[in-house]
Amino acid sequence: MFKLAARLAWRDWRGGELSLLFIALVLAITSVTSISLFTHQVKQSMVAQGADLIAADLRLNSSQPVPEFWLSKAQDLPLQQAQVSQFQAMVFADQGMQLASIKAVSKNHPLRGEITVGKAAFDLGQAVKHGPKQGEIWPDSRLLASLNATLNDTIDVGQLSLKISQILITEPDQPSGFASFAPSAMINLNDLAATEAVQTGSRVTYRWLLAGPDSALNNLQKQITPLLTNGQKWQSPTDGNANMAATLDKAEQFLLLAGSLAVVLAGVALSLSARRYSLRQAKHVALLKCLGLKPNQLRLLYLSQMILLALLALLISLPLAWGLYQGLLLLVVDYIQASSMIPPLEPFILGAGTGTLCLLAFVLPPMLALAKVAPAQVLRQSSSQSKTNMGHLAIGFSAVITLVYWHSQSLLISSALIVGVVIILILLALLANLLIKLGNKLRPHLGQGGKIGLANLARRKHQNSLQVAIFGLALMLLFSLISVRTFLIDDWQQQLTKDTPNLFLFNIYQQQRESLVDSMEQQGLTTQALTFFPIARARLTEPKMHNPRGDRELNLTWSQNLPLGNSISEGQWWDTSDTDASNSPLEVSIEIDYAQDMGLILGQSLTFNVAGTQHEAIFSNIREVDWSSMQPNFFFVFSRPLVEPNSASYMASVYIAPQDRSKLGPLLRQQPTISMLDVDQILQQVQRVVAQLSLAVESILVMVLGAGILVLVASIQASIDERRHESAILRTLGASKSLIRSILLVEYASLGFVSGLIAGVSAEALVAVLQNQLFQMPIQFHWPLWVLTPFTGMLIIGACGWWFNRTVVTAPPLRTLRQT
Amino acid sequence: MSYSTPFLAAHNVSQVVANPQATQTNDLHILQDVNFTIEAGQSVAIVGASGSGKTTLLGMMAGLDSPSHGQLFLAHKDLTQLGEEGRAELRKHHVSFIFQNFQLLPSLTALENIMLPLEVKGSSDASALAHQYLNHVGLSERGHHYPNQLSGGEQQRVAIARAFAAQAPILFADEPTGNLDSETGHHIIELLFELNQQHQTTLVLVTHDLQLAQRCQRRLSLTAGKLTELTNV
């Protein structure tokens, strides 16, 4: 039986009967596998980029030295490791002294990423993979400027004199918190003891850097975590940067969504192709039954054929997916770091599993049902018509749910997509029915081709409604994906406009504000966007917090106006006309997550300790803060100043263009008491990630578009036999080729218009749900979608219909009539 | 070998279907109490006007369909006692067909179409036998052509070759010249009877062509679902 099945399958293949089914299967496996491979690689690359930010795959931050036996455990696993000890100390040079943050690094530092060093302050520098040798020091540009030192000078750290061999421009694990804004220098860990700068009771931050395979890292983390004390905390690459984490999270959701859409589209294409194939096979089956094949033999025959088809599809798809993935990698080579040439197994399993499940759910049921075809059908002239089998629909639908969930691992994506698709399919079919009826009324005003075309549409009302629903579904998913991609990329780029602040200045006192602006202007730096924020450190003392977060000191500010990028989620911003009145009660605005974590209630009276003074304030509103905006953000904003204006300290943020960075050295010399936090490297990192993700999103979109087009083709092919027969009859009745072409064009363009119109409206609804629920973004309406989609649908489906039906016009009518 | 059951027969066979017109309540009687017996090696024509139920009766005799009432015998087996699997097994070894619309598979060449019943039977020399029958019907040069590259007459010749290559003792032919012009139809009939003569096959032929029916040893007429034997045509 297997031999007969192989022979018949080969003959069907040769005759083109299996082509569309096979292409749909190959596309399902290829798209799912390559999207999954690519998503996996993007994730790996993101983690690698994050790893650059912490200089390791995993890091332990500790307030005490890392015990020796932990180090031996890591060595046994084996994992690469490095150590960093960071502390503050006064450093001395010939022409100055400065409190600096000293980072003593071991030989292997950094495990991930690179250090950039230069020969002058704020130089562009060059990348190196190691820290300073023993006897050397690498001061950063700010320290060099404040010490008025140059290359080859000597800096004293404690008891040790160290030679400046390089200027530290950037380092992978640059501190990003506002607390660590002192100028810094890097020395070799082996020199630490000789400096005698660290004594019992010194405040030192220890960092244990680890790199290696995930399994070994997880193993070590599992063993060490129970032994951690209060001052010890793990840090993973994604913990580092809120902006990067938010961007990554959205990108991952998009890739998962796109992959799930590819699965749904491939499933629909397979289902349509299988339906057409089974319809065309009905007569074959009837004949084979006449020749004596039993129903079970026929089931075995089709099962064998499908197994053969699946094996062949796998053989072709998996290497194709690998090739496609390599091609995608080539496209994004500047942005994505390929982590390894050995591909992970999971995407291939996912792809092969998707193909097999698609085949079992969409193709096999109609094939096995062929065994029920009555053999007496060979005696009848009529062509076979299959009714929609609800059982097959249920199997296919269950498979789609399983596949989408398997692929996305997200209940939200799966349920939103499935419920959305079902509702939309029903609405599409109903609306299509209505619009086809309306189109009927246009008929008297059209030419001959238009009249017959619209008459054909109305005659096959139910079939066309289904076709519109399928076209509409494919178009809707594609339009939605394009919209999601557009708003995501726009959102990412808006976060990081060209003039996003990349430099934060601290320890500015009231009287220094004007002189800072003057110094900046003298240096030719722009001061237009310079914004000053008063800051103070405060601790919430009443009510007492049992949450460790509530016991910490946090930065606060006071302002009459709601800070840029913040929004009030509950309560009201204070009346600005009253804020200066000293008799009005002090009010405080608190960031939403903090307020929820601490269980604070709006209207509650809270007591804060600010520089030893207790302040009682009414909790008057809750603020939502965009932490990914790279703008100064605060947990607490008060309605009026908490310290005397003359003793208040300010921070400022400003954007410094790359060509102006060399002016920072002289500026710091003029303003030696002001501290500076340079976040340019972090910003650049985020911008790289955004560029990389945008490209990834676009590449995936192209693949999903391929799946969508295949659905359109499968749907067109499903009705091509009937159209070919009708065209042959019309031609024998004297219709010209051009008349038949215009009939086809009217039919498909009308179907495309109706599908596009409905798809545009449905896409808007789906995108709104996704924006609101999945991406937690405000809903935006895209009116151009409503106008463009009907015409895009008309163009795409009209063109596809015309192209795939061109043989309907050119095939000799006699041959067509003989075949039916 | 003697059998207690007839070779090919119908006993009080009726076929009733529900009336497709919703307004009509009475069922349609396609066949009413049909009775006949056909001996091995006989050639029998079933004649009647279009819609008289000829093709339905042929389908039932070949075990392609089941009657509403009555008994049918094929190759000494009671078809009404057999399930679908049993009827398929019976067809594989005892029955072959020629159809009005040829029923050649469009994705198979002429030669492959002839090989098909032999492959279904598991024959080891399907290709050689198919070539031999292709020669018999005078199409040895057209073996690699697809059905749509053949004329109607050629397609029916391939169908005849396929029917005889199966080497089944009973041949059912449904309007074998119905889709052909009279001259081609004449050639096809000559070929059909020539091969039938050579193979000593039992031939049951459905036709509305009285001239063709006269070539058969017996003629049965079906009118309004009732079968009668014609003695003189």
C-alpha cells in the first residue's frame, strides 16, 4: 500500500495537484522555524548587549568580600569569573586633589563588553578587553580634568603612586544610578592592598562577575542564593536598564505576536489547500473504490501520502529556515551579535511540530474523510461539492489554539488572537454578505463585464462571503501587524529623540546656577534645554514601613508644575496659585508603583525626614512616570520647597552633542564642585537596540506577509476550477477574452475592496486592543487605514486574482470542458 | 463448479429516495421490484430513456450503491449481505467498468491509467500488461500522453484497455458511446465487442442506443423504474 501511495503521490505531485498544499506546509514550517530562530537570536543578542552593560552574564553585588569557597565553586563548574572592588578615596596629583570612585578590577575584567580608553580627556578612544596593569591607573575624563593632570602623570591613591597610562572613556559596567556620580578611576585589583585605602570599616562595594553557559550559571545561582545575606544581590543583564527592559519586552511581544500570526495564516492556507485537494481527489477516490480499494486501504493510502509529504516538507523546510535565518542575520549583522554557529534545537522542534500538527489537524481530516466518498459518484457527471465539516473545523481550530499558545507561551496573546479571529471571521462573513447584496444594486449602472462580474459575486454569495472573510482575515492580520510595527518603532524612537539628555549635573547650588549657564555658554554649549530640578534625600518615617523599600532614602523634588512626561492617574495636581502660601498644607505626589507597594492611601497624612527635619504632607495625587524616558524622574514631588532656597541642591540634565564632548573638560575645570553623570553610553546602547529591533521587526513582517499572500493564493486557487469551467462555457457562448478578463477583474477587485474595507476596520479594533492590553500604550486611531485598506485590498486581491486566473482566460475552452 | 446462488441477479430490487422538492411529500421510486438473472458470459443491454434509472441500476449491480429493498447477487455473492469492505473486495477481483465520461485520472498518463487497476490488485507486471492492452486498443504511441492530450475516442479506448487489463470476469459499461460522435462510437463498440469476445467476459451495458443494444445477446428495458425483458427490438 505504501508503494502504491508513493506512486500516486508522485503522480499527483507531477501533475501539480499537491503543489499548493506542499508550499503551504513548507511555508508553515519555514516561517515558524526561522522566526523562532531569529527571535531566539535577537533575545540572545539582547542579553549579550545587556551583559555588556554589566560586564558579565551574571553579577553579584555585595557589601562584603565574596567568600573563597564561592569562587572555587564557580571555578569547578567551570565559569569565567572576575572581581571588582569599588570604593571612594581622595586622590592626589601634582596640581590637585579630588574625591574619586576607585574601581579595582581583576585580570579577567571585563568578562563581557569592552573598555574604551583614549589618550586625552573625552577622546573617542579605542576598545580594549582588559583593565590596567599593576602600577597603572586609568582616570576618567572628569577626574583628569579636575586634577588638571595629563597622560603619564602620577596619581596617588592612598599610599601608592600610579602612572596614568590611559584615559578611561567608557566602561561596560558604568554605574547608572544617580548616587554614584563622583569622578572615577580604574586600577588593578592586585594594587589594592598596597594603596592601604581600604581599611576595616571602609565602605566598599564588591562585584563578582560571572560568565559561561546558562546551565552552569543557573546551577551556581541555585547553590549560592540560599547563602546570600542582606547586602548581597544578583544582577542579570536585563535588570540593568529600565529603558532597555521595556523596549526588549515590547519587541519580544511583537516577535511572538508575529510568529503566532504566521502560524494562524499558514494554518488557514493549509486548510484551504487541503480542502481544494480533497475536493479534486473525490473522483479519484470514487474510481479507486470502483477498482476495489477498501475504505481502510484508502485511509492508509492517504495517511502514507501525507507522511511522505510531511517528510519531504521537513527535509526542505528546515534547511530553508536555517538559510533564511542566516540571510536575516546578514541583514542585521551590524546590529545583532551572532552568539554561536550551533543553532539551538528548540526552534527546529517548534517548526517541525507546527508542520506535523498543521498536517494532522488541517490536512489529514479531509483526506481521511475521502474514504467515505460514494463509489457511485463516478457514474455522475456533476462535480463534487463538499460541505463545510464542523468536525474538521473544530479540529483545525483546536490546533490553531494549541499552536499559538505553544509558540507565544502567552495566554493573553493566544486568547486575544483566537477570540479576535473568531469574532472577526463571523462579522466578516455577515458584512460581506450584506455588501455583496448592496453591490448587486450597482449592476444596472455598469458595463457588460461589471454586470456579469457582480452577478457572479451575488450568485456565489455564500462562497464569496467565506472568501471575503478569509481575504479579510489575512489582510486584517497584515494591516494590524504593520500598524503595530509602526507604532512600536515610533514609540521607541520618540523615547530617544536626538536631544534626549545624555548628561546629568549634580551638586549645583542656587548661587551656582547662573555661573554654570555662563560657563556653558562660554564653552559654546547649548543651554536652551538645560532644566534645573531641586533635589533632596528623604525617608518616609510615618506610617512605619515594614517593606525594606520603604525604609530607604529616596530622591525627591518640589515643583509647581507636573514634571514633563508624568501624568496624574488619581487625585489632583495642586493649585499653583497657592503653592507659595506658607500657610497652605504641604502636599506630596507619589509615583504609582511606590504608592501601591507601600499601601499608601490618597489623602493620607505622611511624615518625611528630610535632612533631619520632619515634614508632614498630605498625599494628594498619584503619578504615572515613564521610567524609560531618560528624563530625571522622582518618586516624591512636593508642592513647595522642603529646604531653604539658598541651601537647596539642584540637578540639571542636558544633551551634549558628540562634537561638543571635548568641551566638558574645560567646563569641569571652571565648575570643580559640580558632579557629572554621563549616560551617553547607555543612550547609545539603547539606540543600537532600537535600531536592531526595528530591523528585526521589519524582517519578520516580510515573512508574515509571505504567509498572508499564500493564504490569498490558496483562497483564489480554491475556486479556480469553478471559474475555469464557467469561463470555458462563456467563451463557447462567444464571450471575448477581454470580457472574461474584465469579469474576473470586477469580481476580484470587488472582493478585495470589500475585504480591505472590513479588514481596515477590524485591524483598527485589534490594534486598539493590542496597544491597550499587550503593549500598555495609549490607543491611537489610524484614519488613513480606513481609507487606504479598501484600495490596497482591491489592488492586492485584484492583482493576485488576475495573475492566478490568467490560465482561466488562456486555456482552450474545449480542453477545459473535457477535463470537467 | 456449481453454485446455489445466481451469478448476477436482482430479486425484487427497489430504490426509493426522498423527494428533493420540499413541497412534494411523496418519495421518488427510482426502481420498483426489479428482477433479472444473468448467466456468466452473457452480454446484456439495459435500455431506457434518460432518467429511467439505468445508471442507478448499473451502480447497484456493481455494488457501488445499495438498494432500498430487495436482493442483488454479484459473482454468486449476495451484495446486500456484504459491507462496504466486502463489496470493494468483490469488485477488485470480479468487476471492471467503462464509463460514459471515461473517468481517466487527469494527473496520470494513458499508460498509468491502464496500470492503475493492476497496481490496486498488487500485480507485479502491471507495466507490461498495460503496454500489451495499450497495443490492443491501437494507442501504443500515446502511452505517455495525458488524458487532456487525447481525443474523446482515444480516451475511451484507454478506458477500454484499463477495463480489460483488469482481467475481471464481469464488465459494466455505462453509455460507453454517449460522449462520442457516431463514427467514433461505432469503432469503440467494435473494439469493445471484439475484446469481450476474446476474453469471454460477462458484459452488462447501459445505453439508450438501440443499435448498440442489438449487439448484445439479451436486452432489458427500464421504464419508470420497472424492468422488462425485450424479445424483439
